[in-house]
Amino acid sequence: MDLNKQRIAVVAVTAAGFETAQRIVAALPGAELHGREGRIAECDVSFAETTDHVRALFSQGVAVIGVCAAGILIRSVASILRAKMAEPPLLAVSPDGASVVPLLGGHHGANRLAVGIAAALGGHAAVTTAGDVVLGLALDDPPRGWRVGNPEAAKPVTAALLAGDKVRLEVETGEAGWLVAPTLGNEGELGIRVTDHDVEGDDELILHPPVLALGVGCERNTDPAELSALVRDTLAEAGLSADAVAVVTSLDLKADEAAVHALAAELGVPARFFSAAELEAQAPRLLTPSDVVFNETGCHGVSEGAALAAAGADGELIVAKAKSARATCAVARALFIDPALVGRPRGKLFVVGIGPGEASWRTPEVSRAIAEATDLVGYALYLDILGEACAGKIRHDGTMGAEEARARQALDLAAEGRTVALVCSGDAGIYALATLVFELLDREDKPGWNRLDISVMPGISALQAAASRAGAVINHDFCTISLSDLLTPWEVIQKRLHAAAEGDFVVAFYNPVSQRRRDQLPAARDILLTGRPASTPVILARNLGRPGETVELLTLAELHPDRVDMLTVVLVGNSETRVVTRGGKDWVYTPRGYAKKWIGQPVA
């Protein structure tokens, strides 16, 4: 199992295990922190009942690391255990981090997780799988990049080694230094064959090492099915196994080509890219150089050049360029290929909203993006709010007012092949930097930017947080208006204010005041007073989700700039917004008209 693609949930059941859970999440990029409601405040996902939550995660194939007693986890999944080969990792970690026990999925990543977690916590990995303990190897869970051709053969071969029987080892391609056991040798009824060929083993376990580099080229918008068929046919004709392919490579002009990425996903390997100059350096080694290709791309061969560049100086081209109507492919072999050292990945840019600040208000999607990122770009305060989530990342701190510089920097870093998170507070698409990213892409036609994999990930906005703290203010039609005239002329803002007043919208004011700008808020108040009473409820919400949070209730007539600053969101109700006092607290809500449905209905 590729743990880099595995969803991992670290489940903290008690406050005593919270710190240990945090340390595990920090050691496992992309892992989510799940916390029991009422006990764990800062987490990615909250849950009410431990057994049901663990059972649901496990049934969905999520790796579960429970910082709790092993018995809790065992009872949680006992009723749904099915096929051993389909089990995701399930581990129990003692609250002090001293013991890490892989309970299920040992050879699907649990043992590796246990060893890694124990190293991070300074604890002990209680691995009990016989192959790992006695032999020091797991034939059905080989090192990263290796594939098992016939997993059903792993059990009898492992049993033979454990019994002290002789097992023959044949290494046809690659290096197999990890395959060490006392009775492995040149003879035996059962065997292990290490090969990049597509073979069947009646009495032997077939292991495929990561030794093949697949170079591809294609026309723009080639059908992924065409490229896939070409590669499958080419490998089959050469007698090679797709399981021995370590990486799919191409020219960087193809970094955004859907067919290339679909092929890499189909083969379960990374896609990596080279510049034209890097591919042209392979020209003396090409079997089918082309001047036509050179005139179009700046290199004499894309597929052959990419395969050779990935295989390195000691690699060899074993399958020359094969062609279909719109695609090409070639294959090179090396002793070992580590995709992380090959070319560059397609750059990724995550534009994320981290919410008002509290970690529990951050979505799991955003947390995973931040964990995956190599670089974080953002206003220094927002990056500080992330706290431990910044550990191990390259921080690029920006200043207030330098929004374009931050967006440009994030695009440039991603264009270098990095995975970048551009961090915004609240929601990235509400008065934040998502729009600036797309404006720059629209305004400046930069090849490096154009090939990026861009995702915009929502967060809880200050508007939502303020409304929830106060009750249900925006439960009917509402609008948001920024009172800052730095980017929008005041005349345009006034038009929108008059429209909001005439339409009787609940209104959220962003950027209500600044040190120099004190007149817009009173003017906005007076415009709204033309369409709703002076007693209209107003909420002033400041520092939501952060230390010093305040939520103040007043009336529209009382709204004054001296009570507001740039960290305040102002919510103004409409003509029907009401205040109800219950439980010693004032709640503000805006009716939607349900009362009309109740007329004439009996009261329960």
C-alpha cells in the first residue's frame, strides 16, 4: 500500500492523549486529527461516539491510528472484519506514546506506520508479524516502488523461509539487497524471481522492482485512452510488466496534459517533467532523433529523451519510440529509479481559506492541503495562526497590503514544481486572494503558470462565524459589501448600499473602517436607515476564533465607527430580524416565513 496516497485519521479519545495525537499528525504529512466532542477542542474532525466513528472510518478504507486502548479499536471493527487482504491499517498508540501496536493491516502499511510513529515519539513499535520479526522482511509488502506480481504466492514462500526451508532467489533486473534470509539461495522447491518482465510464477513469488522509466509524448488534448492503449500494447510486445514502471516522464510543455496524468494514475506512479534543454542533452543516446520534433519542442526526442533522462547516465533505452496517431512512448531501464529524484512534478497551487482562526473551524480538505504543501505563502499573522501545521514547511511571510506580491510569489513557486498553499483567512474566495490569482492568470500569459494544477479550497468565512455566534442572522437573503474604497470607487459602493436598503437584505460589512477611513460606516448606516428601523439589530464580531473574541449586540442607530476596527465584521439585520433571549443570552435571527405555514395548524 502506498501510504502517501492513503487517508490517515489519528483519533484522540481523551485529553490525556491529545498531545501525543498532535505529535503523530505532525510526523505524518496529510494525516487528519479526529477528536472526541467535549474532550478535544482543536481538531480537524469532531465525533460524538468513538466506536461508531472508528467503525465508519475503517469501513471506508481509512487508516486509523487510535490514541487509546487497543480494546476500544478491536471492539469497534470486530463486526465488520472481512478479507485480510482488504484491511486498511489499524493501530493503537498508548496516550503517553510509549507503545505503538499495529492491530490490523500489518502488511498494508500498519507495520511501517508503527515503526515510523515509534521513531517520532521515542516509543516502541510492537510489531508481531512473523516475517517482519523473524526474517526482517515482508514479501507481500515490499519496499516503496516495488510491486508483487502474484500476492497469493507470498504466504507459502514466507512460510518456507520461516520453516528454514531453502528458497531459490533469481534476480533478473534491478537490485534486491533487501531480500536477505538465511535460506535464500540458488535452490529450493519454491522461489522468488525479481524481474521487470510480465511472467507468471507457478512455484515462485514474482517481484517487480522500480526499474523502468516510461517516456511519453502526445499532441495537445490527446484522448487518454489512446495513450494508455499505446503504452499497454508497447509493454506487452516487449514482454515488460507495467508493475515495473517507476515513473511516467515527458517534456515540461506536457505538464498539464490530461492524458499524461491519467496514464500515471492508471499505472499508480508519479508523473515527472523535464525542460527541452534537459531532454536535448540526451540527443546522442536517442535511437530515433527527429529534426521535426526539434523544431517544435527544442529537443530531438520527447519520449526517448524523457525515458533516458529519468533512467540516468547508467540507464539504457530498451524500447525505442513507438507511435500511435497522436502519441508516442519509449522505455528505459536502470538498476533503480527513485521518482523523487527524477525531473520535476507538475506544480500545485492550493488557494486555501483557514477560517477565522480556530483549528477546529479549518476544513479537513484545507488541513490536508497544508500538510501536503512544501511551501506556505501568506500574511505573516495568518501563518502564525496555523501554529504547528507550519512545521517542516518553507514559510514565505508577507505583509498587509502586498496581496498581489503574495499571489505572484505563490504562482512562481508552484511553477518551479513545488506544492504551494496560498493561505487566506476566512474563505479564500470572499474578499481574499483567489480572485487575484485568476486575475493574474487572465492578465499575464506565462507558460509556467498556465501548466499549474490549481485548487481553491473553501473555509469558514468571518460572515458565517459571526452569524453563528449570534444565532441565525443570515438565514434569509443577505449580501456582503466591503466599505473599502481602495479597489472600488465610493460611488459604486453607495449604489450597492442603496440597493441593499431597497431590497431589505441582511448586510455584512467587511473592511468597515481603517485609521484614515472613518466616514464610510456612518454613511452606510444612514443609507440602510432609509429602509429599516433604527432598532434593527446589529452584531459586531471581532477576533472570531482567536484570543480576545468578542460578539456585541446593538442597534443600527447605535452603530458608530469608534466601536469598530479592521478586525471587526459588522452584521446588520433586515426589517424583520429579531432578538430573542433564552438561557440568559440574546440570540439574533432572521425569520424565513415558516410562521405562515403554521397558520391554521393545530398546536402540539
